Amino acid sequence: MEHIVDWRELYAANQAVIQAHLAPASPAPDTKPPSSSPRLRDGARRSGSDHALGAAPGGEGIWERHTSSATHGSGRYFLYTPAGLGATAGAPLLVMLHGCTQTPGDLADGTRMNDAADRHGFAVVYPEQTKGRNQQGCWNWFLAHHQARSSGEPALLAGITRDATARLGARIDAERVFVAGMSAGGAMAVVMGATHPDLFAAIGVHSGLAYGAATSQRMAFEAMGRGASDPARCGSAAYEAMGDRARLMPIIVLHGTGDTVVRPVNGDHVVQQWLATNALATEGSFDADPALPDAADHRRADHGHPYTRYRWNDSTGRLVQEYVKIEGLGHAWSGGHQTGSYTDARGPDASEAMCQFFAQLQEP
């Protein structure tokens, strides 16, 4: 039996990196342990499990808890619906996956994705991991059973996504469903893109890992420290996971160069893996070189981190892959709010970057 490592010990060390790089005028991220449930706001109702309903963590819309029931088990999730959603049919849907020790409400607080949903007009689904499936609340991206379409958590999360889509009905465009996540959630977003390319139009990965970078807990910690042993092989594995549904998968990746939990090389390897996967899925019509992006812009966020944004386009000039490498950022959501765990209040704003990336996919 493998030694069970407390993920919280590794994550706690990350706080020192965040604090060490904070500018004097910047607010310090909240270092208290993440809450076990979304915080209660004025007018909110309590359910039997003491989760806040009605009022949302951020945003002006409705925050509801639901349970999906499918062949592969029931899945709990929170659904955020902006107040104006439904005025016009066919809004996007974003599935947000939290990291280890986090909760849906914690992720919503830290990323402020509900505020972004209000601005851009989309609904957000926050699946909830249980301690029964993982004691530290991690998505099990690192186990082979949870890297296949018809088993484990990929099937469970697909069931949650379909349940939320059906619940929202005509208000949602089934062709514009996206999945994104932080840390273990980012790694699981990669898995969902590989196993369900027919369900998700694109993926967003913040501080995550390549598909198949690990198939055990021991390998997970090795990958977190050193990256995938062979990103090209991971790319082939992701293509095989796509099966006969294989297609070009747009992806945006964000990673900090000061990340001591999921080392920065993993951001490089996620990009390389998907460049390889997309080349195979398009039979070579999209065959980009990781070392030769179509654009490389060096910028600094207002009162925030310097960063470089790399972009790879297809033969028509349409953006397919984007990589934002953020100087000095630790294991934290870039531009996040300090009420959530694992956030750095300084930019660039990761939530806005993901929203803009997903939006451009539908431009003519």
C-alpha cells in the first residue's frame, strides 16, 4: 500500500512563496484553511447540509445546490445563474473544478468567476468532490481509473455537466460548454478534455498537469515536482482517450514561475501535450512547434506580475492554444480575491483571460 500523503502539508508551504512575492501595497491572501461550505450571505437559505443557497459567493445571480444521478453515481454540484441569463437563448456554460482542500464556494470566492459570469453572460457549474472519493477533496486525476471516459470521475463529471445543461434548457448552448480548473481541478479539466471532446468545446488550466502525467499517487508527486516524463507520449495517450470523437481542442494554460506545489515545468508540458494531441486529432493540419509560437507578448498587469503570453494559431489564423506564464506567481489563482484560498490578488486576471479566450472561439 502506498503511503498516503497529506496534500495540505505541501500546499501550506506554498503560502510562504505567495507572501514572499507580495508587493507592500498588495493585500495578503487569506491563509486560513478554506471553509467547508460557501459562506452565508444576507437573505440566503440553509439546506440540511448547511450550504448557503440563494445568494452567491460573488455575482448578483442565483446560487443553487443540485445533485445529478447517473449510471456512474450521484454527483453534487452548485449552479450559478446570472440574473439576466435567459433573456436570450444559447448562453455558454462553464464547469469549474476546485483544487485539493477547496470547496465550490471557496473556488467561487477566490476566482470571482461569478462576477465574470455576470459581465459576460454565462452560467457556471461547480462540481463538489467528496471526502469519500478523496480524503483531501482532490479530484483523482492521477489514477488510471479516473482517466477514461466511461469510468470514475470523468463519467461522474460528465453526468453533472449534462444534468446542469438539461436543467438550464434552451438558455444554454450545448456547443459552448467549457471546463476549467485550478491545480488538481486543472489536471482534471485536462482529463475531461481528453475523455469528453464531444461535451466540452475548450478547456482552461490554471496550475495543472498534462494528461497521463501520473497513474498513481507516488507518480503524482513526482510529476508535480518534475513534470511529465514524456509530454509527447502524454499527447498520444490523450488522443487515444478521445477515441473516434477526436478533434481539435482549444486550450488556455496559466502557470506561475514561482509555483512550488505544481512546478512551472508542468505548464510547459500541458502546452506540449495538447500541441501533440491536436496534431494527431487533426491528422497534422494543426502541427505547431512548442518553441515557435505565432505570437509572444511580454506584459505587466496593472500593479501586478509581469507575464508572457504565447499563442499558437491554426492555418486560418484562428487561436487554438494560449499559454500565460506569470513571473513570480506561486500556486495561486492569478488576480484572485483573498477571501478564497490559493489566490494572489495581483494580476493578470486569470478569470478574465479564460473568459476572453472562450469568447473568441465563437467569433466569425
